[in-house]
Amino acid sequence: KAGVTQTPRYLIKTRGQQVTLSCSPISGHRSVSWYQQTPGQGLQFLFEYFSETQRNKGNFPGRFSGRQFSNSRSEMNVSTLELGDSALYLCASSLDGTVVSGEKLFFGSGTQLSVL
Amino acid sequence: QKEVEQDPGPLSVPEGAIVSLNCTYSNSAFQYFMWYRQYSRKGPELLMYTYSSGNKEDGRFTAQVDKSSKYISLFIRDSQPSDSATYLCAGYKAAGNKLTFGGGTRVLVKP
């Protein structure tokens, strides 16, 4: 069974540019969540998508956006990049996203974004 | 103040020793607590999942939750060099359906 796949693995951009990251969840999983991981702030929740709808959102500016397609694949976009956006962006998938049910959240290996 | 706090380490132990990891949290709304292990350049993987106060064992791993003092622990018995990783604790509340992670503790098990 294939795991969560994130592409690209590494990305280098300059300030002011925009970037799109991609996430393919485990087959059959309908919930996709995105997290930002930095040495200073740790892992922070960005947003969650379920059945093509954003279901939950963290405390990030509007420059961070996402979407989910009918096949559950998800993309995350960051516009007008800032130096502080340099981070590891992790995608996680689960069947329906409700941790309450005890189901696991499976993480991908992430996309390492460097903003110069 | 962060909702979930962890000592960043590094915590260095000899092979075979017990690794003791701790987290404190401030949000009483957390209903579930998880421990994740993250190897370098990889995403976190779930190790333990607990709901109520008390102990939960799974092989070499024991998770403890004390909701009265807002304290969670993870113990790793008979530690191996392959246990060298960053360990993240997380709290979960149904409202918002999101995990709130601690900053992680880096563990190094020396052969």
C-alpha cells in the first residue's frame, strides 16, 4: 500500500514568488491536512480538506491557501513568499480525518521549502 | 505560552536504558494525546494514542497521561540505536479537528 506522497521533495524560491506543493493521500483516504514545521515554531496546523471542502483552518495568513480535487489529491499554495515561509511542509491523510474515532493520521515525508 | 511544551533536548542515553520523555499542556479541552516519532527528513509516525488518564502499553513503549496536572509522558524500555529520533507529543480536540504539537525532543541512543 503506497504511503502519502508529496512533491517536490525540495524547493528553492525567492521572496515575492509563489509556490504550489502537491500531496497524494493514501488510496481511499478522503481527508488531507497540511502542517508547517520550523525549528522555532515546531509543527503547526495549516488547514484540512475533506471531500474537496476546507473543513478546518489554522492561524495562518491568507497567503496560504489550498484545495482538494475529486480524487482527494491536494495542493497547497503560498503566494508572495517571505523568508519566514522557509519550512518543511507536511501533508497528512486519513480516512475521514476524525481522530476521535482512533484512526491514524499518516504523514508524508514533506516538501522542504527554502525562500532566499 | 505554547499549548504543548516539550524540552527540545537532545536527550542522550546508552543502548538498553529507559528513555523518559515528558510534555506539559495548558489546554483543558484536549481530549486525546498522541506521541509521534520523526526520523530525520521524514514525516512523523504515530507511536501511541491515549484518551484517559493512566497508562497504556504497547511493546517497549508506555504512555502516561495525568489530566489533573496536565502532564503526559512516554517511556521507551530497552532503547535501541534505531530509537534515535525526534519525539513529538500532541494534543487533540474535536472542535477544530486538529492536532497541536509540542516542539519535539531529540533523542540519541548510543551503542
